[in-house]
Amino acid sequence: MKILVVDDETLARQRLMALIEELGTPYELSGEAANGEEALQHFRQQGADLVLMDIRMPGMDGLEAARQMSDSERPPAVIFTTAYEEHALEAFETAAQDYLLKPVRRERLLAALQRCQRLTRSQLNVAAAVGEQPVPQLSASYRGGVMTLPLDEVIYLRAEAKYVVARHADGELLLEESLKSLQTKYGDWLLRIHRNALVSRRCLAGLEKDTQGTPRVVLRGCDETLEISRRHLPDVRRLLRGEA
């Protein structure tokens, strides 16, 4: 887990970084920043799995920086650190995973980090369980004949006219099986996001909104985003949080 430490007080940053180094594996420092602008710049360039974020900082504060990070394709977990307990409610309204009061104690920091790890554990367990199974092979129409497509190479499936289009890393293939049938047989591999689309659980990377405010999924290995229906949006969010 790569961790970015953000605090305008040098001593506070140094203390948190020292605690992280003391905790050791699986925790690793991604970097440090002294304000929200620096934090965003570092996150966009280097990435991070988790951000320890001070709230009160000059310029862009931690709340605004966290809001902007939450709009990214792969938003990090955020744990706020502050000396002001009255900010707790506002912090959690920003979808923070936890809230630490300064001076941060080692035991409390470790508990918060472990809680963030558990958020994604169920998703990892699903991936591990799927990985132990033989990979199903889909039958696809191709150049007047039939070929097989391993399900672990599928990015998404979308219904179009009489066929289902299977998008994979090298292009597209046409399936004659219905989305409903595919979902029933391969629910461990596929997630319904719309009445006309299933996506690979492994490829699900994040959420974003288009110019009309419609939520769309971001998928690994694919520049295209797909619309999510309101009915299925909670399922997508649960999977991204590691709760499904």
C-alpha cells in the first residue's frame, strides 16, 4: 500500500513518515506534500493507494484536495489528520475512510491503515477465487466461422441488435448468447452495469461523470467508458469499495 503524507507542518509530516517506515510492509511511502495543490500534483504524477491528509492547510485545504482526488479514475483511500475534532463530520462527508487526531499514535494509525486494507479484501478474495477456477471459454462468431475467447480476456460485453459484442484487448467479437444467460453463468466474472452491458469485475477501475452528469465506469485496458444505470450504480460502488 503506497501512502502519500500531506501536512503543512514539517514536523508532523516527518512524524507520520517515521511511523509508516516503522510499521514496514505492506506500507510504503509514496511521497510527501505541504498543501492540497502539492498533494494533487504528486497524486496525478505518482499515484497513491492511500493519503494521510491534514485538513487545515494554506491555499487548498485537505477537504478540497480529497474531493478532487475522489473524481479521479482510481481514487485513493483518504484518512484525515488534524488537531481539530470539530472537523470530523465534514471529513466523513468527503468520504474519508477514517479520521485521526494529532498527535497521531502508532496504534491508532495502524488500526486505520488496516481498516482501509479490509475495504478491498473482499474484492481480492473474489479475484483469487476466480483465478483458481478453469477460465471459461466463450464461443464467438469470427470471419464466418467460430472461435473461442477466454473470459479473462474480456473487458466488457454489450448488447447490440441481435448480438452481444465482446470487447477484448485486441478488438471485438460477436457472441450469439444473451447477456442474461452470460450473467447467470459467469456472475463471478461479470458485473451488470446497465440493461445492455456487463463488465469484467477484474477490469473495473473507477467511476466518472460525463458532461451531462451521467455516471460511467472506467475500465482497465480500455479507453472507452460505459454508462451505468441508477439501478446498478450501488452495486458498482460496493465492488469498488471492496464490499461485494
